[in-house]
Amino acid sequence: MAPEVFDAMQPFLTEFYGNPSSMHTFGGQIHRKIEEARSSVAKLLGADPEEIIFTSCGSESDNTAIMSAVESAPGKRHIITTRVEHPAVRNFCKHLGRKGYRITFLPVNHQGQLNIDDFVKALDEDTALVTIMYANNEVGNIFPIEEIGEILRERRILFHTDAVQVMGKIPVNLDKLPVDMLSLSGHKLHAPKGIGSLYVRKGTRFHPYLIGGHQERGRRAGTENVASIIGLGKACELAIKNLDKEIKYLSMLRDKLEVKLLELCPDSRINGDVSRRLPNTTNLSFEYVEGEAILLRLNEFGICASSGSACSSGSLEPSHVLRAMGIPFTAIHGSIRFSLSRYNTEEEIEKVIEIVPGIIKELRLLSPFGRDNLGQKIACP
Ligand SMILES: Cc1ncc(COP(=O)(O)O)c(C=O)c1O
């Protein structure tokens, strides 16, 4: 969390703990603060404050958008998405698939990019919604959201995009972007975990997912998570202020990390579309080693990364994203993702560059598929 965010939130956990729905001044003053935060989120998106709904997280925003779209078009039973979505979209679509909806999971190419002709061919009279992520959380690829949105607008088909990875990393202007609904999540832009937002364009038919009280103008029931909403507003203000500077800084750090690691570790590669991706994410594969083993060794040095093979997140399935991209088995298993933020330093990057090659070498010596750093096979089962 950004320290400025924490400072902004603190009074709302102590002094100003009234309920914004109350009639008295104690609650009313909080209501005003929530509206200020809503304006800050809207400003970051190039949206109108009325188009912003606060939710509990990115997953809730995604589920709400998809459910709202299918409820708004009861006669339509087809949803289009991609094979590389976050589980918040992918598993919700699979869930609807089990309930009788027809789901098209669009394939991606080796770089993780979509083929627009495939996408257009998948559209039909029965399509209620297209939900395609703005940028991928594992490899950082950015999808052509504007092009997709224009095609859908012409055909009057609802378009939702999961922009959880994007906010504060690249500019987004919904005033120009043909998107009907967009999800974001606080903890990706230095707000707390457990706060999110859903943008719903004015005029879009909307059905609430959480039904109950009249909060969020009847669009999302539940007493507001006031402090986190204030935190999200502050985080959006910071993102607006820092965006240009951060894009340059993060790409510089990422490029330095990639260039050096590829140079120092043979049989390594970047996964994703290097011509169109977020500045802060890099997904690297080191052949013949296990991503989890790399993570555990990195952890001993205080370096936190995540693995593409998802074992660390409780599943033995290798990454669905890298599989959809057709990355070879040995490279999928040795993939790790580094994601950077404004709080990472050049010294930290240098430390990673110093440590990773030794770890890869050491693990390859243990691997039955291993090669030494000259590419010679070192062991065979
Ligand atoms: C692309 C994407 N969508 C959705 C989510 C889910 O967000 P949350 O954890 O706030 O529910 C994430 C979280 O990492 C994500 O990266």
C-alpha cells in the first residue's frame, strides 16, 4: 500500500467511523468523502463518477459484469471470452457453461495474442457478451481492446474488459474507448486488498449481483468499506500523478532485468508479446528446471516472484495461459513472473540479476533434464 493511501484511510478507521447511509451529519460527512473517492476513480478512467460502482475486489467486479450481461439479455445464451483470462472470468464462464450457456474460449497464438478474424467469426445473433481482459496477468500482454470494442459497438454487443492489471500501468480513457463495463482491483495500484470497482457505461442495462440495501444507488448492496474506498480514491490520484514517470521507470527496470537474465542464463526465454505489453511484468522461462524450485530459492534471498505453473497457488496444473500459447512443456514448468512497481529499486534488480543465474545453474545440475550453462546435457534419467 502507498503510504499516502494509508494516511488517507486511517481517520476513516478511527475518528470517522459513521455509516454513510445514516441521516446524521456523522454519517453524511462520510458520504461526501466516498463521492470524492468515486470522482478520483472516474478521473483515472476518463469516466463519469456515476459510472463507478465500488465492489469488494476484482473478482466481484468480473462476476457482476458477466452476470449482469446475461441477465440483461435473457434470450441470448452465448458468451465469448479467451483461453487466457484470470480465473475470476474463466471459472465464472465455465460455471455458466455448466448451466447451459454456450461459451467460446478464443485461442491465442504463440505470443499470446488474439486473431481478430477468429474473434469476428465467433460472434453471432446469440452473443450476449464479450469479456476479454485488457492485459494478461501472467505475461503482461495487452489485447487490442479498442479494435475489439469498435467491432462490438457496431454490432450492439456488450463488451466487458478485466482491466485489473492495467490501472496505473498504462493510460485508459473510457471517454474514447468503446467498452461498456470495466473491472479494476485496488491492490494492483497500491490501494488495499479487498476493494475493487466496476465501471458501467451510462445507458448500459445493469442488474446488481449483490441484492439487498440501496447502497451504490441500488447497484451493489452492502455497507460500504469506507476506509478502503477512500484508499482506492487516493491510489487513483497517485496513479494519475505518477503514470508517465512510472511507465518509463518500470520499463527501464524490466528491460534491464530481462536483458541481463537472458544473457546470463542459457536456454531461457521471454513469454509473451514483447511489442505490446505492460511495463511492469515479465514472464521468463528457464528450461529444464521447476518454477517452484526457483521461487523457493529466491524466497531465501528475500526475492518474491510468482510461478507460471501455478503449483504455488494450490493446483498442480501448469499455467493455462502458457499452455494456451503453446509454450513447450519444459519451458512452462520453468517459468516465473516478476512484477515490478514504483517501489522497486535498481539495486533490487541488480540483486536479482546477481542471484538468479546461480540458482538456475544449481537447479539444472539436479534436474534429470538438465543442461549446464554451456548447454551440455548433464544428466539423463
Ligand atoms: C487480471 C486479473 N483479474 C482479476 C483478478 C482478481 O482480482 P481480486 O484478487 O481483487 O479479486 C486479478 C488478481 O490478480 C487479476 O490479475
